[in-house]
Amino acid sequence: MRFSERNGFKPIKEQLQIENIDIDLKNSIWSLFLESYLKKIEQYNYNSNENKLLKYCYELWLNFFKIPIDKAPVYSSSGRTYVNEEVFFKFIRDFFFSNSTMWYEIYDLIEYSSKYFTPETIITFNKIFEREKSAYRFIDNKIIAITSKEEIEEIEEAIAGNTIFNSVNDHLKAATNILSEKNNPIYRNSIKESISAVESLCKIYTNNDKATLGETLSILEKNNQLHPALKKSISSLYGYASDGAGIRHGLKEDDIVIDFHEAKFILVVCVSFINYLKSKMI
């Protein structure tokens, strides 16, 4: 993990690739697109009378790029129409890597082309998205956000602020750093850090270094700042995250495997409670 990410200088929305595509992700998407689709459809043309590349080229010019069809890189020979493959590939690559191409336009192109992808290619794209911490995945040939802008803003709000919350911020930064780690992240440790952030704030809120979440919730309820049903749901979720799946204790054979989605869910829940509790301290 880079210094800027580890120390919180790089925004979380960039670390988790929301509304952003860094060069590693862009290169990986392009390489898979080129090798698993463009080159294969090119090879198919040499072994078949069906010119799939021509069909794809026309579709892009007419329906995706919406460029006049007479500008398409095609030519006629012996009564047949062919794609000028060198020009076609260069055009696609230039679009892909142009500074004027927005991050979402790359996803647009991949999603538009996905109707021609094999199931294996879709699976590989999702593996790349996961590896590079993209906030998006292919679901039913649509690229869907799995991490919302609102969730990221909630996390960034929790981390920002008064220095009295430094201990809370340190735990939250550690939790998000683990989520954004690309090489063998241990998501269980992200949950531990999320829980520790909540515990740190409880100690600040109660002015008691030994305070627990339960004691904090009881104070909120007593002051009519927390509905009993909400108190119960927070306690139950915290109890699962704190004691389940080897989070607090050593791993056992029957412990469930913690993945990115579960760790992110616990982080977002903990952050929401932290922001809520901070609002009661103002």
C-alpha cells in the first residue's frame, strides 16, 4: 500500500475506486478487453465467413460513439466490406486512454460490449474489479455499484474533524486501508478496526476509558436520544461483529470466511453510528 493511502492523504473514494479509475485498473481492463474480446473476434474473422468484427464496428459507430458511418474504418474489396483493423484498434485504444475520456465512459464501453463477452470473460472482469478495488461489478451484464458515493462520504465525514477523535480516526483509517489493500487483504482485521473505532468513541463520549458500547447505548436511551428498538439492533449487530467468525478470538474450523462486502458493511454501520454519536456530543 502506498504512503498516501496508508496515511490517509489519498481520498477514500480513490482508494476504493468510486467515480474513479486509476492507471492500474485501466490497464487491467484494457488488457482483458483486448485479449479476451478484440483479438478473439479478429481471429474469428479469419476462420469464418461471418464478419463479426464488421458488425461490432458498425454498432459502435452507429449506437455507441454515434459517429457518421462514413467515418467508420472500413473498406471494400472484391464485393465485400472489411474493417481496417489497425485503424479500428487504434481508435478504440486512443479513446480508452485519452485524458478527455471520463472514467464512466470506459465502463460504458465495456458494458456495451459485454453482450458479446463469454461468461468466463465476465467472471474475469469481476475478478479484476475486485482485485483493483473497483466499486463496481458486472451483474447480469450490467455494471452495478457495490459501494455508493453516500457510503464513502459517510466514512470521510467520520474521519474528518476534531483532534479529540484522533484515536477513532486512526482505527477508521486502518479499517479502510485494509479494504483498499490489493495484496491479500485480511478483511477480518478491518472489522476489528471498525469495532475499535466505535469503542474509542464510546470512551470519549462517556469520559471513561473503560466504557463499553452497552454502557454508552444505555446513556443514550436514558437521555431519550435512542429508541429501544434501535439500541437492540445496534447491540445485536455489534455482538455478531465483535464475537463472530473469529473476530475477537482465534479462528476455528467452522468460522465463516470474511470477504470485502461483509467488512465494508460493518465499516459503514460502525461509521454511521460514530457520526450519529458525534452529533449527540455537539
